[in-house]
Amino acid sequence: MGHLKDGLSGISFRGSILTAIGSRHSTIALYSDASSIHSHRVRLVLADKGIQSEICTVVPGEASAELLELNSQGTLPTLQDRELALYDARVIIEYLDERYPHPPLMPIDPVSRARTRLALYRIEADWYTLRPDSGFQSDPAQAARQLSESLTAASDVFAAMPYFFSEDYSILDVTLAPLLWRLPSYGIVLPSAAAPVLQYARRMFARPAFQASLSDVEREMEHS
């Protein structure tokens, strides 16, 4: 990921049986895949901001009529906030950050915001697509090796600041922490040369909001 260096509480799980949601939900409802990295990102934002919400766990491919009424494609995550229904993790996260601005996940000034968006693009384009389960890789083992090598090569970026590419917690950390949590499930053990990445990961995992964001499935993922 060499381009990056240059460009750069209130949650309750309900299980898999869903009830009609419509306008009867007085709080935000998130239809979530318990193992999906994209659903995890949204759950983490909800926890970070302490947004009262209802997590409706859905088995992929088994979308209920209620979910399909909100999102005809049945994709996850899907969020409902009263009469508004949104899907796509990025869209949902940006909405939540604007709707609930504290703590902010984006810098205030336009230049820093643009740099953060560029870094986010690189994370998703360079690292998320290398996930063995991303659907973009024909050789999962090779993808895992490339992901490990790319993360290791970016160790100095992880070491430079308290958070990724920033002095403050941001949408970049929201995106990276769920990825790093899944590395062992991808068969990835980072080498000693990636010590700054591992140290960063431990800091992110220790945050109460991160722990609150984990589904039961994610808690069972082995990690160091």
C-alpha cells in the first residue's frame, strides 16, 4: 500500500428472527450480518457514538420481508432511521457521522477531510480488496500473503501517530480495526517487522466501543 504514504452503548442484539419494523421503531435499527466486516464497521460507529440502536442479525441470503421492504436488494448492512432507509456501509457511516456529530469521525477543515477521504479510498482499494473473502480474489492464499506484506510495508504509517494517519480517532480507524481483527481468520500472522501494526491493533481492540461492537460470531474469531 505504498500509495497511502504519498496521499496520505445503547446497542442491543436481537438474533436472526426479525419483526416488522416500519415506523414502529423509535430508535435506529441496523440489519446486520454477524460476520461481515462492513456490518461491523457500522456497528462500531454506533458504539463509538453511543447511539441507541437495535441490531437485527440477518443470515446472508435469508432476507426477511421487512428487510426487503426497506432494501429490495436485501444487502447488508441496511439501516433504518424512522422513515429513512440506507444501505452501503460508507453511506451509512457518513450519515451517522453527520446526524450524530460527536465524537466526529472526520476532520473539520476541508483539506484534512479530503486527505482522510483519500486515505479511506486507499484502504478500501488496496487492503479491503485483498481480503480472502472479498470476492475479488481467485487465489485466497495469495491474497492473504499480499495483504500481510502490504500491511507490514505500511508499518511506519501505523507508528507515526496515535491513530491511523491522524492525531485523533477517525473513520480510518473505524475501517481498519475490523479488518485487523479478522487477520487470524484469514490465516494471517503478521511478522515482527509489523510490530507497529500489531501495537495499533491492540490499542483499537482494547477500546470499550470496539468490544461493544463485536457480534458473538466475531468474538469467536481467533486473534492475538
